[in-house]
Amino acid sequence: GKDPYTNYTFQEILDEGGICMDQAYFAVNTAKCNGIPSAYVTGDGNRGPHAWVNLLTTDETWQSYGGYGYNTGHFSHPHNCKSKHESTLLQGMDKRVNGARLDISLDYLSLADLFEEMQKPDCARVMLEAATQATPGSPLGWERLIALMGRPESGTKLEEWDELVAMIKRKFRSRPDYLAMAARVEDEYIFPMRDASTNKRHVARDLKKLEKETDEGRSDLTSAAIKRQADLLMENGDKAGVAALYRKSMKDYARRAEVFEALMGQYYEYVSQDQEAVLQLAKEAESSYNRYIRTKSGDYFKVKKEAAIQRRIAGYYEKGGNGKKADSLRKDAEKREKNSKKGIREEN
């Protein structure tokens, strides 16, 4: 909460110090001034929002510094300013994606364009499949192939979609961007063609694999996978199933504050029009919060994250009709933050 800067120059940051965002800003920009490719990365976790850096090291590999275990970092891609997960930086240094193999893949994509102009979609699909085989680590061929298969006139069968998704998941278990691509294909082209119970089993299985194969799960992918389960339940009018899913999930992921907070927000979206259900959400969220998240930590950033979640729960109590409880939680959150700031001043 303190701004010790006048001009925010590199020298001033070096003299005054600063929190993670200042350190990351300093590191990224001084690296670039010295000809070192770098990226400013931000994410959320148990200690709240955090900033760190990715640098291209002398052995021509990207490395993450100052992340302290955070695994859901994003940076702004310089080509299009879109938010990208930091794992995609590794793709740029993958020899299987660049060089001669990429040139071959681009040739296949050009041939696919030609066949489409000639109205020969079967030939175009063969070229797109060849592009994915030439450089499987590049999303270009996969995205074009999915778009072609998704056209109504393509008549793509359920078995073909299943085979494609299974291949993507098998080849790219550690690539969050590809897992998200596979999930999108399922949502748009597979689930509408299958029964609800089968879809539910597949999504639950994928969540378990995600937790196992992506370093305790990517926080954003974890919450997205749970929302997919909830959407499937809602399509069948199973409101009780949605409540049970989030009740269990908030307990299962309560030790990961950023996931817990995302799940609360999702749960609220489903019940926001039902005051009694919102009040029940507030009670369930507070119970898990008090048991798993709230600590006696003196860490200012962790307390600030906990207080933010507490205020959000207070908001649910208020919308559920219990204003007195909401006021009590907000006052307690404010008190905890003040005491934590006081601890910082005493240390200094």
C-alpha cells in the first residue's frame, strides 16, 4: 500500500526496493536493455496476486524466476497483446516447432488453402493432418484442422472427434494450451452428440488426470474443468448435483486459495437468483474457509488474500439476506489487515 517512488526510474527502484511487481518490472526491463529476451508474468495463488519473470538464458532456454511455486502465470504476447500462459514461451524454443520442420508445415497449410479454393475439402484435410504431423508442437495445423472438421458439410463423425481429442491429450499432457483446445472440441462437437452420464464421467476423469499430470493442476484449468461438470449437470436441470459438486470441490481445493475463490464465484453464478441458495453458499464457503484457508499467519500478503476471500463471503451473506453476518465478517477482515500492516511497520 506504500508508493515510495517519484519518477519510477530503474535507479529509484534499485534504491527504494519494492514488492514483486516492482522487482519484476525492474528485472524484465533491465534485461531487455541488456539484450536479454524477457517477459513480465503475473498470476494468483495462496498469497494473492504475484508478479515474476521469464528470461531467455545463455543456453537458449526460457526459465522462470521468482515464481515461488505459482503455476498459473500469464504474460502479454508482443505480437497480438493477447494473454498467454507462460508455458507457451517454451514452444518458441522447441526445435520440433521451428526451422525446416515449420517450413514444411507451412507448405502443407498453403496446399490446404489451395485445395479449399478448388472445393476439395477431403484433400485439404489430408494436408492439414500432414501439417500436424510435421510440427505437432505448433497449434497452427491443429486449429485449422478442427475448424475444417467442424463445418456442417464435413459430416465429421463422433468417432473421429474422439480420436482427435484422445490424440491431443496423449501427445500434450503437459501443455495447458492444448488441453484447453481439447476441452473446447469436446464442449462444441462431442458432448452434444453423447449422453449426459458419459460426458460427466469423461470430464471427471480428465480432472483427475489434470491434477496428476500438471504439477498439482493448473489453477485456471482446474476451475474450468469443474465448471464444465457443473454446466453438464445444469443442462439436465440437476441443481442439487451442482450444489453437491461445488460443496465437495470447495472442500477439496480449499487449500489452494485461488481455486477456492474461483469456485465460489462459479457457484454463485448458478444460484444468484435464489436468495436461500446464496445464503447456503455463504455458509458452506465460510465453513471451508475457516477450516482450510484462514490462518494465524503474519504474512501481510497471505492475510490480504485471506481477507479478500472473507469479504467476498460477506458479500454472499449480504445477498442472502444476512446483513449482520456480512458486516461482522467485513469488520474482522479489516481488523486482520490492519494488524498485519502494523506488523510490517514494527519489523521495519
